[in-house]
Amino acid sequence: MTATASSTAIHPLIVLAGANGELGSRIANHLLQRKARVRLLVRSASSKEKLSHLAEQGAEIVVTAFSEDSLVEACQGASCVVSALSGLEEVVIDAQSVLLSAVERAGVSRFIPSDFAIDFTKITPGSNRNLDLRRRFKERVDASPVRSTSILNGAFSDMLTGLMPLILFPLKRVVYFENADQKLDLTSMETTAAYTAAAALDDDAPRFLRIAADELSAREVAQMMTELTGEPYKLLRGGSLKALSFYIRMAKTFFPQKGDLYPAWQGMQYFHSMFGGKAKLAPLDNDRYSGIPWVKARDILKQHVAEKGL
């Protein structure tokens, strides 16, 4: 059943933190397309030039030091505050906690945290650093009187073209661990942003919404790449999940890179979570909103193949 966004205001005000990022900018764009009033929170050090196209469409840009008092003022009158902030503990825990406290003080009824990920509620604590941060912030969110909605979208399918080393383009191989037929949840940033905008305008949105534009196995990705390129892409077994756990320990020991958002071992942790199957999204809420552009992994890979001449 398809739900429609509900609000007592004809043009509700949505406050968005993190619009300078790729996902945040897209969320703002889709909010404007849905005729919402949009207020973008940016730090004084951030470049407002990146947001000029949104300002031209009517978005209000508020420069804030990200102190609680300044955020309280910036959140006044909003029906929902959306966080698209990205980072480690100082962002996911500290900055978002300040933002949520401001939301509470401003009397805003709804909040969407920056939880865009695989299902971190199902995986073993300690097995994925970035998702552990989301789990910790979830405790803060659940203790708040503000009604929150977390959107879980799997992995961003945009990362298939580079950041996620699932497809080894020069070698014409697709990597897997343990099981080549394990389904992986994938959703593009564009689709996630559009869905988030719809959820921000939905006063009846539940605590969790789970979406996946694609549910693909490594075997299916290899078949897809073979079809798109005309060249045979084969599977490459990286080992068992147990072996992957060993690789993670070694990488953390010899290449810690603790200050990096995505060190090599963090990527391995995501692979372990996804190929282990525990983080699989279910049930899916893909049909909750109409007008969502369901950009598929095949679309992204087809464009990449054309651009790179693969």
C-alpha cells in the first residue's frame, strides 16, 4: 500500500544538516521538488558555493557554529530535522547528540538521524566500527521524546564503481566471501535521497524504514558485468568469513588508520557484515512512497562502463 506524506502545514519546513555532502545535497534537492520549505545548516568554514544551486531553488542557508543554542534557533518552526552528517565519533555521536538536543529544545516533533547503512541492529557488536557508532547513537535517539525514523538502505550502489572493491574491473573479477549467492542490499544515493525526502514529510513514518533498490549476489553482479561489457567476468573467492576475520585483524594491526572513515579494514568489516547475511534488510518498505526514482545498480554500472570504455 502506498502512503502519502501528511502534514498540517501546506509547505512544511524541513531542516537539513549535512547538505554540503553528496547525499545531503540530493536530499535537499528532493525536498525542494516536493515543495517543502528547506533550511540548510552549514558551518562557517563550509563553502556556500556548493549550495548555491539549492539557494537558487529557494533553500534557506543558515550558517551556524553547531553549538546547541545556535541550533535551537535554527530548528525553530521545523516539522522534521534531517541529519546527513558523515564522520566518526565526533560527528556521529558528538555532533548529532548536540543536534538532537537542539531538536528537543526547539520542540521539533521528528528527527531522521544519519543512519544510512545496512541493518546495524542485527550484526554482532564490535564487528563493524562505523556501525557500532550508529548503534551507540541509537541509544540516545531511543531515549529521546522526539519521534525518529532511521532509513536503512544497504550499501550505496554508487560505490560499486570504485570505493567498494566488489568488482575488480582490470581483472574482470567479482570478489565474494563464503557464499557467491548471498544477496547483498544495494541502493543508489539518488534513490536513498528521494526516499528520505518523502519520509521527512511523512508524519506517520515508523522508527525504521528499510529499502533496497537491488538485492544482488556476487554471482549476479558477475553476470551483469559480462552482459554490459561483452567480456567474461568471473568470480574470485576471497576466502571464508573466518578467513576474512583474520584479514581484518591483520589489517587493523599493521595498517590501523584509525582516523580514516574508510580504512581498508573497515571495508572488510562491511564485507563481513554483508556476506555473513546478518545485516540483510527485511522486510522492505520500497512501496511506501510513490514517485521514487529507483536507480538500479545496472544503470550505474552501465554508465560507468560507457564512461571508462570497458
